[in-house]
Amino acid sequence: MLSRTRAALLLGFLVLLWGVNWPLSKIALNYTPPVLFAGIRTLLGGVILLFFALPRIKQLQFKKTWYFYFISAFLNIVLFYGLQTVGLGYMPAGLFSAIVFIQPVLLGIFSWLWLGESMYKLKIIGLILGFIGVAIISAGGLSGNISSIGILFALGSAVGWGLGTIFIKKIGNAVDSIWMVSLQLIIGGIFLLCVGSNMENWSSIQWNIPFVSNLLFISIFVIAFGWLAFFTLVGSGEASKVGSYTFLIPLISIIASSIFLHESITIKLVIGLLFIVTSICFVNIKFKQKGIEAQIDS
């Protein structure tokens, strides 16, 4: 069991890294095509995690569970990271991350539909507020100020991540968590590299110091160590706390994007993000007393 101090440090580390990931990825796209970049960073992150997974080789059971890794790789890597990296080329990083983080709201719906989790009034209100928030942020796309394609990529990335999370919850303890993350990154990374090699040119990558340092930071800290921190927290019973603090990630992303990329913070973005933050808080609230929950019959 983690101490309160260590859990707080890991949580702060995770939220900070996953927040700055968005502007850093946006900066990296100045030096590389998106699909190849998505493949390189996920494959590299998976290989790094492999060193942590190898001591647990007996828990792999690849012959019995190989298809779990491929399904998870498609949802969590190809869709989430792939669409995310391509979509960042169409929209400001802060704005894009705000839309992607409708994922906890989608997760509430998916958990109700496929995992049988309860649906009570406050959660329903939260889901509605979340969609209103995305609608407010996306309104600029309808007027031509924001790329509609970028909005679709952001929503697709959120759906992929949400479905991937549900899938991992569904299979439960059938696979080892470290092996799951490592292999899904490797499998998804190889797939993205194959797709990128057919669509893009390796010669377009500028292997300079800014790109290489950015790539290494994202692969090592954001992807490899970030996921290690995530599963350390989840394995210590801190899953709900991680979910509750998810709303800080787009906030950090927006602040970092305004500093590093000089992206403007509009009134629509602030209002929409407030709706999403409130939504995530409502969806993640857990009641100890069953009588407080107003169950809604499906």
C-alpha cells in the first residue's frame, strides 16, 4: 500500500506529465509526420516498459491471452494515440485536449451499458454537462474558426480511449497490467509505423536535437513512466482518485500550450472546459450510503 505522500507525488507526476504531453506533441509535429511519430513514440515507450515486464515473464501467458493485447492495442494505441497525433495537426493543443477529456464522461456511459455500473441522477447530470461542454468548445468548428476534422479526430480519440478502458476493465485480472501496457504499446506502435511508412516519408523526419529530445521525453516519461505511475496508483487502490483528478490534465495542457505555443484562451474554451470539469467531478463522485444514490432503471 502506498503512503499518502508517495501517492500524492505519483499523482502529481502523472497529471503534470500527461498535461504537458499535448503541447510537446504539437511541437514535435513541426519535425515529423504524425503517424510515424505516433508509431515511434509508442513503440519506444513499449520497449522501455518491456524491461519492467520481463521479470514477470511467468505472468504473460501469451498463448492464452494474445488476442487481448491486440484488441487493446487497436483501441488504446491505434485509435487513441494515432488519432490524437494526427488530430493535433488540425487544432490548438489545449483545445484538442479539452475535447479528448470528455473520455471520463463517455466512460460513465460505457460502464453503465457494458459493465452494469449504476446510473444515478448526479451522474446523468454530469454526462449532460460534459456533452454541453464539448458542444460549446466545438461551436467554433461550425463557424469555421476551428477545424471540424480536428474535432472529429479528438472525439474519435476519446471514444477509442473510453472503449479501451472498458475492455481492460472487462478482462479484469486475465492479464498482467505491466505486460498489457508494454505489449499494447509495442503492437500498436508497429502497426502505426507500418501505416505511416506507406502514407508518409521517413526522410521527412528532422532528426535534430529539439525533435530527438522531445521524442525521448515523451516516450520515456509521458508514456513509459507515466503508465507505470498510473498502474502503481491503480494497484494500490487509488483508481478513483486518479479519475477524480483527470480534469487537471486539460487545464495543465491549456496553460502549457498558452506558454509554449502562445495559443489563445477564449471565453468559449473556458466556459466549455468548466462544464467538462464539473461533469467529470459529478461522474466520479462515489456515495458511501446506498440510500443516497438515486438509481435509474434502464
